[in-house]
Amino acid sequence: MDLTYRRRLFVEAFVGPALGNSTEAARRAGYRQPHMAGPRLMANDVIRAAISGRTASAALDADEILARLAEIATSDMRHFLRFDDEGRVSLDLVRAKREDRLRLIKRFKLTTRTTTTREGETVETRVELELLDKLDALDKLARYHGLYRERRESSLFDLEALLADDIPEIDPTTPGPRIPAV
């Protein structure tokens, strides 16, 4: 049995922005009473099968996550730029898409400003491109591979246990070293 349009919206919302909340997914799908529709839809076997299929295909395993982090950590702005013979730089999103690097972009902003002068119009285009945080990805990879040493707090009790063999026992009946009077 195929899902209706609204039920497909519910499934997409449930595995997407609603993050497993059936009431929120029903609201995003346009149901009038989402607090009632969400649990009712989740009882439907066809909908549950569709959700299971979507979550299984969307889930990343640990190796894929590590590969993505490594890709972010080794990303470079040069993958998005093209230089001509005269040294001018242009943005090459077609190549970035072909090389499947668009997912490395965190923020993209294109601003165009037209200025009219006596000589004519001048169009200035400004591009701002920000990639995902490389240091954050490197930090996560380093933590995964155990490259950070954990700080261990030792208590006084632990210190006494470690030094117990090095501390001689003191016999109160034997005279100790004499301390000269000042």
C-alpha cells in the first residue's frame, strides 16, 4: 500500500526535522490535531515500515562518520577556487559539486553592488565562503583515536598508597635527628 501525500510528509518530518517526535511530525505534515494524529499514525504498520526504511538508509555507520570528519579536516579552500593565467580568482562550484565537496561548505554569501560613475556602471560582486571547522573535526578525530591524555586527579589517599614503600616507619622510642636551636 502506497502512502498518501500527507503521510509521506509525516514520514519525512519524523525522520528529519521532528527527530522522532510523532506530534511534531504530524504538525509539520499539516494535520489539524497533531497531538492525536501523531500517535495514531505511528500505530499504522505501513508508516512504521516506511520510517524504518528511511532511518536505515539515512543512518551513517562509524566508518562513514570518521571518513566525513577526515574529509572536513583535510578540506581546503583551493577545492572551490579557480585561478586563470592572469592570476584572477573565481569560485568554481561546478567542480566542487562534481567532486562532491559542496557538503564542506558551512556558509555561502553572494553580494552584488552596482555603482554608477561617469564612465558607466561598475558591478562589484563579493563572495564569502566559509568551510566547516577543520580544527573541530581534527579535535574529534584525535579524541576518537585516543591522542589526548586524560587528566587524572589523584587524591592524598592515592599519593600515600603510592609512597607507602618509600616512607620509613618511625619508631617513637628512637631518637630522631637533632635540630639545632636558632
